[in-house]
Amino acid sequence: MESVREDILPYALVMAQATEAILDHEVSKHPIFVLSKEQEELALGAPVTDVESEGLWRVKVSTLEEFVVKNINEASRVDDFRSIYKNPFEFYCLFVFTQEKAKFVFIPRNISEKE
């Protein structure tokens, strides 16, 4: 996951702005960034980056609520997710999606810091 941390450094400012907009406008208390290198678009979230180059991450912003509506996170497990969700003022919640797997990762908003 160290490569993800380094790969998203160029997007740190726009990710911070997206997080603050979601929190300030009370859209959600649980913003989630969706990272994908897949050619096919995931029908999830709103684009944060405009990446067309192969090998680079596509970054979208979503919310826990959208994950539930689209059955990515089961409604019965929302409380479990909330219990592990870290403070969005201090950490980004990433849903990293590759052909091999998909997983949630939390990284400090100050990406240069180690967790």
C-alpha cells in the first residue's frame, strides 16, 4: 500500500477539498475515495481525477451511504464499518479496487506521515 500513498500525492489537495466539501455540507460523515486502475469505470462515486493513462489510479469520491445503496457494504454491517472508520479530518478512507482484490485502507490526510 506504500505505492498507493505515493501515487496519490499529486491528488492530496483535491482529495482534501472533496473531503471538506462532503463534511461541511453534511453530505456524509463517512467520505470514501475509490481508487481503481481498471479500464472499465466503476459505477461508484464522482471523479476526483481525470486519468486516462494506463497504470495510473483513477480516484473518485463516494460515501458510506452510496456503498450501502449499491450493496458494496451490506446494510447489516454498517455499524461494524463505522466502528473501524477513522476520523475523516485526520485520515482518508480508500477503497482500493484491483483485478485481484478490493479492500479498505486508511492513510493519514498528511500523506507524507506514516500511520
